[in-house]
Amino acid sequence: MTDPNEMDPGKAPERWERIVSYGVGTDGRIQAVQDDGFVASNMVHSEAWNDIHHRVSQARAGVEAGTLSPIAYYMELNLLDSRLLARYVGLWHWRVRRHHRADVFARLPEGLLRKYAWVFRLSSVEALRTLPENDPMPSRARPGQAPDTAAPADED
């Protein structure tokens, strides 16, 4: 008998073959299917990352249009929500939400901007005031595409 934890490069381990997933059958009803579980998981992760990329690009467009502050962009880029960001900088939630407005951001004191820059791991307040030229989000790979090649930028 082979060790169930030993990996065979050509086949998934036996314990993974016992994963039960649920899918829609040919008759349109939900049924249990034997699956390695990765197909559904990869689809869910792909959709989640597509949503994250969309939110980051919307925030970037808002900053470039002058309606949002860079705080909104860096918050989305770092996968934070305003409540968590408020806890990190030691402010009330409503104040952090207010700082998303470009006109309010322009009047923020240097000390508060330093707190935001520290949370976002930026080197300076000036780095917080400007957006990076290249989007630091990893590019999306299409199914079947090698991970090291970038996806075309014309999507979204």
C-alpha cells in the first residue's frame, strides 16, 4: 500500500479524489460530483480578483478625474475597507470616509498624511499624494495562460 500523503506527479493524491463538490447536472439540478475541487475554487478566486482589479481601476480613475483622493486608491490597492483603515490610523470611520474626497484630502495636515503613508507602506507623504505610474497590482492571467505573461490591458 502506498503512503496517502506521497505525491505522484501525474495524479492528484487519493485523498483529494474524495472531495465532494456540488454542481449543476445536465438536468439543471444540483448534484454531488467527484472533483478535485480546484476548478470551482479557481473560478471563485478569478471572479474575486476581477472584482478587486475593477475596484482599483475605478478608484484610480476617480483620483485622476479629481473626485477621489489618493487615500481611496491606496485603500483599494491594499485590500482595506474604510473601517479597517480607520482603526489603523486611529480615526473614526466617518472621518476616513470623508478623507476620500479630493477637496478634503488637499487640506489634511502633514502629520495625518504621514499616518496614512505609514499604513500604506509608502516612503513619504509625497508618494501618498501621487499615484504610481505603473499599476502595482499583479496582472490577471487568463485561463491557460502562463503566469509570467501579462494579460492584455484592454479588458474592463
